[in-house]
Amino acid sequence: MSGRISISFLLLLLLVPLADGKNKKKQTLPDYVLNAQTILVVIHPDAGEPLTNPMANRTAQEDVERAMMKWGRFKLVMDAETADLVVAVRKGHASGPTVRNSPVDDRPVIYQPSGGDARAAGQHGRPDLTDPSLGGATDRGPHLSNEIGSAQDAFEIYRGRVQYPLDSAPVWRYMAKDALSGPQVSAIEQFKKAIDESEKVRQAKP
């Protein structure tokens, strides 16, 4: 009799984690991401332009914007105060000389959802996305640097409508080789999947 009880108890222990894990499936993205309507795409302030490809980050930014426009879920805006979400992009660059604060990255226009790929007038220079008083670089002029970073592209989502959105931790991040390369930007495809999974979990909640 005791042998049967022991076997039954062991079977119960094996089944509990499976049932428990299924019931505790968590929502990947918070509601403010799922409810977001506007988005700002920027080059990460720490990104440097490699001398061998000085347009790398600028091209990645524009490829991401085009893919966002094609997706149609978000409206592109010009500043963090009107953006529900901020996307910071950075092209992978393992090592070598780079140009920090490159003037190439200070563009006077942004893409708008209306009019296909047509550009509309926008802001000049880079928006202030980090608080300089927290120890950031005070010299914002272009200068040479010798960086040792990741060879993977980085795509990070931050909460918008705050003064310094990039001072907080990203709510979602995707890193992979050529993740920002267009026209099929794989980082956005992964972001779409994360949103779909989160919406399914949210809809399943009682």
C-alpha cells in the first residue's frame, strides 16, 4: 500500500511543475507598449560611426523607420515628449576607429507615415535623451574614438513622454548580427512577435 502511495506522490510531483509553468505564463511587454500609438526612432547616443562606414547608424535608423512605416502600427514623431515609445538603434561594430557625435547623425528631417517614403521637415540636431548631469560626455562635438564594442546590431525600446527616456533601462531589447539591415529589418519582426505574444496573454487574462 505504501509503495502505491509513494509512486502516486512521485507522479504528482512530476506533473505539478508542468501545470504550474503553464498557468504562470507572463506578459512579455507592459500595457503601455501595447497601447502605444506614436514612436520616435533615434541613434543611440553612445553609438559611434566606424570610419569604414560613416553612414552605418544613419542608414540603420532610416531602415528601421521605413520598416515601421510599412508595419503601420505606430505613427513616427519628432521628439520624445510626443512619443509613446523611443527606439534607440546602434549598428554593430566590434572594434576600430570611430567618429563620435558625427554630424552625419544630425539630420534636419524625419520620415512621416503619410506620403510613402517622402520626408517632412523636422528637428535639427540630436534630441536630448539623456541627462548630461549624470556623467555623460560634455563635449558633444565630433571627435575620433577607438571603440571596442559588440559586432551585433542593437534595437532597444524605451518608454517615451519623459524628459530623459534613455536614462532608464530599456523595456525590450533585441541584439543580433545585421538585425537592423533593411528592407526586412529582423529586429522589428522580433518586436512584432513580442507584441503578438503579449497581446494574446493579455486577452487570456480573466
